[in-house]
Amino acid sequence: MERVGSVVRKTGETDVKLAFTVDGEGVSRIETGVPFMTHMLDLFTKHGHFDLTVDAQGDIEVDAHHTTEDIGICLGQALIKALGDKRGIKRYGNAFVPMDEALAQVVVDLSNRPHLEFRAEFPSQKVGTFDTELVHEFLWKLALEARMNLHVIVHYGQNTHHIIEAIFKALGRALDEATTIDPRVKGIPSTKGLL
């Protein structure tokens, strides 16, 4: 069965259409109006071996906050739809990714208990025109809507672009591991019987 989720979210601030395929080929078609976010989502998709389509229009004349936040909301909702009852998945994922001098680690548990633990500091408040505080906003909304436990740890790094890029690549790899079907897993991977 194809594991796909799609979401449409239209508010007074944004209009987002998003489709997410868990078992993809790393293909992305992403238009966000926020070039740095588009770049990060493309990396996430490629390194997670997902397929992702995003058509997002937002009030970027104000700033990128609403657009970035709502993409996180939609991606989380699409992920939870695509996974269904999570039967047979590994559930946990862990990835370390270096990017030149930076090293990021992302650990996930698709537990149905949303939590973000964010241990990262950025040397710069902006990358180009992108406010780096929006990385936390995106990840928190993703964790909340996907109802996953998400830990982001930046072990070190000096270049803000490199740090954020390592985070998004590690996020893709960790989610790829967690969503992988493991033939040894019979049913739901929890002693509770559901996730």
C-alpha cells in the first residue's frame, strides 16, 4: 500500500498545498516563496528518499514566519496521514550528519507523543533574508502535528547555513529510518498495542 499524505491549508495568511510520499525517490517540487526554506525542504526530501510537493503562498511581504510555520503544520499532518496506524515501522530513527565544520544529530520517535527538544544555537540571526529562529518554529510545528518526539542536537558548528543544512539532512535521514518497514516488526511497535 502506498504511504502518501496530502494536506490543503488555507488561512488569511497562507495558502499551502502539500503532498508527501514516504516511500519515494527523493523527488521534490517545492515552491514556497522563501528560497532558503525551499532549499532546506529539498535537502530533507533528497536525503530522506521521500517525494514532496509543496505549493505555498503566504504573506512574505510581512516576513517568512507564517509560511514557514504552516508548511511545518502541513508536513506533519501529511506524515501522520501517510503512516496510518504505523504497523510494521521501525518507529525510532537517529542520524548524525556533518556539513563541513558543523555536526548535527536528529533523533525521532514516532510515538504519538509530540515533543521537541532543540539543542542548537545559531551564530547568525539571518541566513540571507531568512530568520534563523524560524527553524525552531518549523520543527516544533512539524513535531506537534506529526505527533512525534523530535530531538535536535547540534554538537558544534560555526557557519549558520552549514548548521541548519546539517539539521535538515539529519531530519530526513532519521525520519527515513523511523518510517522504514521492518519485517521483524509484527503489528504496532509498542507494548501498548497502538501509537
